[in-house]
Amino acid sequence: MDFKLLAAAGRLGAMRPDAALAAFVGLSAVTAAYAVQTLAAAPQITLTAAPASAPAATAPPPATTSPPAEPEPFLIFGEPLPGHAVNSPFGLRRMPWEAHGRLHEGVDIAAPGGTPVRAAASGVVTRAGVSFGYGRFVEVRHAADLVTLYAHLGKVERHLKPGVAVEGGSVLGRVGSTGTSTGPHLHFEVRRDGRPLDPAAFMGRRFATVDDLPLKTAARYSRRVRVAQVSVIPKQKQIEMAAREAGAKAAKAAKAGDPKPAAEARASEAARPRAILQFAARPPVEAPPPAMAASAESQAVDAVAELVAEAES
């Protein structure tokens, strides 16, 4: 059809203007009719909008599970003097005034006088008082029959008496130098069933169960005797040291046959201070005059008779 239209258009160019115009109008009509017929025969294409897609379902965020809470520890063991180091450990020790070493049944922690001494763990006070060696002291019983002792205190809190409950970290007293002491410090002991244990094995630790307590480890100590270095020797210990030294010299001199050191030793022994007890004589009790005694006896008889009469009535 397209070739026919082109051929017809070519022939129109050779016609007269009026005839050409008529032929052009007719050709246009034919072309329009052909176009309509072609469109009618073509397949219909329908454009439809895509249905709106439903919003994608969002998965719920994963549930956050908090880690299980840790069980409460069986025993929390703190430090009696936080921030102060042990300067004399648990184990065999010989003091300058001692002839032989012996077990130091705790640890010594040096600190300025008046520093608060705190309970290492919660417990109940079993003793609080004064002794010759420990000076002012407090004893506390804890879980698993552990017992702690705080000695050489300068002051004990007034409310602390046997049976009083204390919390771990609460103040028991103040650092001092009472008893047999070489200066302000705390002597701290841990015991179980009367057996001394190394406090360093417990201090600053938490124990989940009673089986976690380092009982076997804390009971061990080296057999080597450590010589203690002190800056101050108590006066009474100085006297004992002088007497012991004089006695050793006298024994050595006696073997050599020299009597002079023996005499010095006897003089040193005589110079040792001794306690002197004096008892005042009680005045004799004088017997009351016979008349006064008889009067008192009659008054007593009358009083008894009145009581008997009241009871019978």
C-alpha cells in the first residue's frame, strides 16, 4: 500500500493545480482510512497499574536476655586496714628479746595511731577487752567458724560487747600500741577451731562456698625462722634482754673460772624491778557492851514475834 501511495503522489506532480488538489484530498482520505483499519487490526495493549504491594512484615527485634545474676558469695573478706601493707607476715619469727623463734600467729600491719580498724567480714563479737600481750583487742566470729582478732588497739568502740553483730567494714577501734608492742600497728589474726591461719590467704577475697576457703594453704608456713627488725623495744623486754645477757656472761665466766661476770650478773638480777605488795593491818573489832548487846537481842526477838503474829492473822 505504501508503494501505491508514493506512485500516486508522483503522478499528482504532473496534474493541474485544481486536479492535483482534488487528487491530494482523495489520497489523504484513503490514507486516513488505511490508518484506522491498521489500528483496528493491531492487538490492544492495556496498561494497568501494578497493585500496591503490602508493606513487608518486619521481624521483631531479638529479645535481649540479661546474664543470670551471680549468686551471693558465701563470704566476703576485706582488709582491716585498707591501703596499708603487711610489714610482718605469718610464720616463724624471733623477736630481739627472744632466745628462740616461735610462730607469729597473725600479721602485723603498721599504720599511724588513730587509724580506723575495720571488721574484715560480717560477724558477731565474742570478746572485747585488755590482755597483757595483746593490749586492747576485739575478737569476732564469722561464717564457717572463722574467728578474727584485732590487737594492740589504742581504742575499742564502746558499743562492742560479746553478742553484738558487726558488718564487714564497720569500725571496731583505732590503731594503737598497747600490750607488748614495738610501735603503732595492728596485729591481725585468723583462726578456725583454735588453729592459727595465715590472714594473707583471706584478705581482699570473695568465697562462693565454704569449700573455696583456703584452709589447707593458710595453715602452711615456712620452717625458716625470720628475725624481726624493730625500731622500739619495750622497756620490760629491755630488762629481760639485759638479764639474759648477764646470765650468759656469768655462765661463760664460770666455765673460765672468772668470778667477776658472775658478780655482775647477780647485781643485774638484784636490780630488776619487783612488785612489792603491802597489806594494811585491819583494826580489831571491839565487842559491844553487854547492855547494848542485850537490847539489840530483845529488839530482834520482838521483830520476829511481830512477823509471826502478822503471818498467823
